[in-house]
Amino acid sequence: MKRTALINEARSWLGTPYHHQAALKGVGCDCIGLIRGIYAAFGGIVELPADYSPSWHLHRAEERLRDGFKRYGTEVPLMSARPGDILLFGFGRGPAAHGAVLIEPDIIVHAYAEAGAVIASRLSGRWLAWRRAAFAFPGVED
């Protein structure tokens, strides 16, 4: 799959309502579901734990989200992340707890509960500070 196709697919999810644990474009998704849905559009399947609560990451140190992505993608240095890559974010000192797709050097697409939908956000300020890891989708090509 080409980076440009990944970016276009991510953009096509904009406006999808936020819905915890869902992964259906135009119907609902959370941040993990958005990434799963984009990958599924290219034939990929990601297995997840049966259930995860919206606050699964609170008061925990283990990197469950990051470790899960290590099973499917290739971790890349944060400073080397390129459009089409996945970025993981942590809030405060906690583990990575949120995912997004970088669509431009300074723009992410993500399902954000506070916004109630999949939105595009500038990668600056707090989002820049909250970055924890970057991954390339499996099989991505330039």
C-alpha cells in the first residue's frame, strides 16, 4: 500500500462520529478503530483484546498500546515519522493511550472523544509534547 493511499483513506474518515471500540467509517470509531479501519481498507486485520475501557490507561505504567502496535507495525524514530505513519500519544506521565495518523508533516487525523468525531488537528503545542512513539503501517511503500 502506498503512503498517499493511506493518507487519502485517513482523510476519508473525517467527520466519522466517535464511538468507543467501533471501527466503521461514517458510522463510528475510536482512535484504535480508526487505525484498524484504515488498515482494513488495504486488507489488513488487527486483533485486539475483547474489551478495553475508555480509561484503561489511567494509573498504569505498562505500554499496552505501544506493545500492541509493535506486533503489527515497524516502530520508527519520532523525528523520522512521515505522512502516512501512525503516531501514539500519552497524556501526562502515563503510557501511550491515543493514536493518530500523520497526514501532513504537522497535521494528524484522529478520533478524539472530546471532539465527538474524527478530526484533523495541528501537530503542535500539547500534541507535539504528548508524542510517545511512531509506527509505519505494515507493508507501506513510498
